[in-house]
Amino acid sequence: MSRLPAITGWHWIKQGFALFRKQPAILTMLLFAILLMSLTLATIPVLGQILTMVLLPSFGMAIMQACKLIGQDQSVTPGVLLTGFRQPALTRLCKLGLIYLLISIVLGLIPAFMISPDFIKQMSVPLAERGAIKISPADMQVVLLAGLLQGLALLLMCFAPALAYWQHMKPGKATFYSVFGLFGAIRPFVLMLMAWVAMFFGASLLVGMVLGNSKGGQIAILWLMLQFMLLLQCAIFAAYRQIFGDPSLLPTQVESK
């Protein structure tokens, strides 16, 4: 993993877009299916949110595997959804999910001690009975900080599922190399994220100018968010391929196509 120039991050965005535009329909369908399964699991009281977090690496491997197949000019079928749910990969990915869950709990406890009791009391009221929420600037900063830390933690572990699946690393080792790989390429990663954010806000602004705050405009913005989520996933695959090597060059293993 040699040091990469910052401009590499822009190349990852372009490579991710090239992957996405080859088979946008199936990638969008995969994302919708993953979101649907996650939301369905989340409806289960208490256990649902835990299961969703534990299975997050397995869900994420579906998109990564699809990117790999697209990069090999192969057709992607709905069966790729099961990529991260087959043994022996499932066990490794679920253990990795437990690390995700532990990090999420720790990061969730930090703001709990910093937010005012009034805000916690307001949020504990059922949504149907909740009136206008009054949030102090200090509480808002804590909430934003918590969200930022959660996003940063997920970003630091973005390579871990692929390392556990394609390179058969144990969860702890996969987590270490994911963090190490990202910090080793921090400049291109920062540029990639900055370019991605700028492109998203530029596209959102354009949609807002054309459609305004209409129902159609809101739907278009939501659709745009989903497409940019896929673009980021494809760019992360491009980054993985350059930092850790092309997974298609690894020894053949049983995978869903």
C-alpha cells in the first residue's frame, strides 16, 4: 500500500461512476432490496436494530460483489444479494457486524452523557404525542457530533467486509487493515469525499431550481440521494481495488453471480 497522490480520489469517483453506469438498474434494485430488508428487520422490537447492525457487513458485500462482477464485464443477477449470507463468509461477517454494533453502542453512550435531560425527555415522548421540539444549540452540536462520529466509524471500516470476504481475514485483522488502509490513503479519500459531497449538493441544487419544493422535487431529491449512495459504494470499491488489489485476481472461490 504505497502513498497515493490526492488526485487519486477523483479517479476513484470517475471509476465508480463508470462502474455504476454499466448496470445502474440492477445496482439500484440491490440497494432498494437491502434498504427494504434492513427496514423490515428494524421493525422487530429491540432485536431488530441489533440484527440490522450485525448483518450490515453482509448487506454491504452484495454491492461490493456486484461492483466486482461489473468490473469483469459480467452480468449481475439478484442472487448476488446472498453473497454475504453464505458460509463460511457469513460467520466472519457477522462477527465483524458485532464490532460495528460495539462501536455504535460506545459512540451512542458518549452523547447520552452530554445531552441535556430536557432533550432526552422530549425524544422519549411517542412521535404522535410529540409537539414542537425545542433543541438548544449545545444539544444540536452534540447530536451533530454523534452523527459525524458514527459516519466516520463506518467509513473507517468500509474495507473490512471485503477483506473478511475476499481475503478471508479474521474480523479484528480486517478492521485493523481497513483503518490502516484508509489512513494510508487519507488524502485521496478526503478529496473523493469532498468531490462526492460537492457533486451531490450541485445536483440537488439543480433539481431544486427546476422542481422547487414540490412533491416531485422531494421524490427527485430522494432518488438522487440513493443514486449518490451507490456512486460512493462504487468509488469505495475502486479504492479497495487499488489499495488492496483487484479481488478478481484472487484464487477462485464459490461466489454468487
